[in-house]
Amino acid sequence: METSNFFKSGRLPNAVSIARSSPSFFTGEKDASLAPTWSLFKKGRYSKAEYVREVLKDRDPKEVYALHKNHILLCWEAPGNSCHRRYLAEWLQEELGVSIPERDYVPQPTLFDDLPGDAQRRPRARKSPLPTARLSEPEFQSRLF
């Protein structure tokens, strides 16, 4: 089992949609029972705990894994973003001890990865050393000519 998104893996023969909807080019199997509920979908951002509570609460992890062990589970989110396919993979890993990787995902390094601790946060924009005094209209016009 692996996870991915429609645009990277949606044309592969063992791809299965676990989203509420699929793009028009996707012709593979669908398992809407693993999609976020409508209330989670409307909420936009939701946590893994909320997804597990609303979608996976009555599911047997062994059955879910057995049903999809040879599939690539797809949704819309780009790799590296928090989404329900990764919540599902983490839940299966916690419950069964199986590893479910994101297909062909390599985290991209940033300029700040080599910095220690809190310095990894992006620096704030510096204030310009140039004066920002406002000029009156006559002063402004006199400096133009």
C-alpha cells in the first residue's frame, strides 16, 4: 500500500480514490467510505483525531489494510500536505505496525534547513534603511524637476 495524489498516480492501474470526488480523467476504483465526512469537508482543515473519530471509528484496520494492501490510495492534496490519506496511513501504521509511504515523495530542502533550532523560522523582512518621510505635494513636485 502507498498513498499519492490524483495528478501523480491517478493513471496507474492499482490506484484507488478515497476522496469525495475524483478528476474526470480518473477511471479507477473508488472507496468513498474512507473519504472525509461532509462535516469535515465543509470545515476545511481538520485533525487526524477528528478524521479517525468521524470516519474510522467503526472500521477494522486489518480489514482496511487487507482490502487495499496492493493499492495506491489517492486524494487531491499535494505530497507533503496534511490530508486524510496520510491520516489513514498513520492510523494503519499505529494500529498494525505497517509502513505506508507516500509514493515518489522526497521532501524538498529549504534554505533554512541547515540553521539550528529557532533560526529555522523564516526571518522577518527588514525595514528599509531609506527614509520614508511623506512629502507634501509642492515638495514632491519640486524634487521631480
